[in-house]
Amino acid sequence: MLTNQRPRNSGGVNRPRLSLKIADVEYRIRWDEASQAWDVLRNGAVTAVAARKKKSSAVASAIRDAKAESETSTATFAVTCFEDGKLQTLWKAP
């Protein structure tokens, strides 16, 4: 019988989970299948940028917002796109 249980660690040692942190603030371009448009997310939350039919338009909007926000903040910023199972960094604040 197959189950969906995780294998137990030998020796009871808990290993830390690794996560990839690209920047403090990440604007992500994501294709929304329901609306057939590109959405712009800021750290996973939907932004005020209206959904775009063209990817290049969504990328330009995200970069414009990230640049404006980076001018008044010391945080690091990046614009990424998750497409075809790959995460691409399209822009990163210097």
C-alpha cells in the first residue's frame, strides 16, 4: 500500500529548509490563465497594475514601479517572471 508520508530522518536530525531569496522586494510577472493576461505581483500580492495582454507591457510596468520604489528605499529589488517552469530575473536594482 502506498502512502504520502515523508521518510523519517535517520538520527532525528532536522535539516533546515533552503529558500531562494532573490531580493527584499520581488515584482513577479505571472500569466493568469483565467483572464488570459499577465499579472504583476509584489512579494506575492496583486498590485494596482492592471492585467496586461502583452508580456513586455507587464514587464515595463513592473520595472517602472520597482525603480520608483527603489529610489526611496534601501531594500534590494528584482523583477522576475515564472514561465515554462523556469524563474527568470528580468531586472535587478544595482
